[in-house]
Amino acid sequence: MAQIIIKNLRKDFGDFTAVKESSFTIEDGEFFMLLGPSGCG
């Protein structure tokens, strides 16, 4: 089975940090979304 592994993900926009040190695993067949504070992703 396949999986996607994300380790220590970080995304900055200038001085604003949108994602800070996130780690997760998405297993085969799972549905995954990363949403921001407004609900858009």
C-alpha cells in the first residue's frame, strides 16, 4: 500500500507563518485537506 509522509512542513509568507512544523501521514485511500482559518484550502 502507498502512503504520503510529510515531516516538518513549514510555509511562511513574509513575516506570517501559515504552517509551522507540521508532520502527518496520509494512508492509501484516505482523503486529506489542509484548511486555513477562512476555510479555504
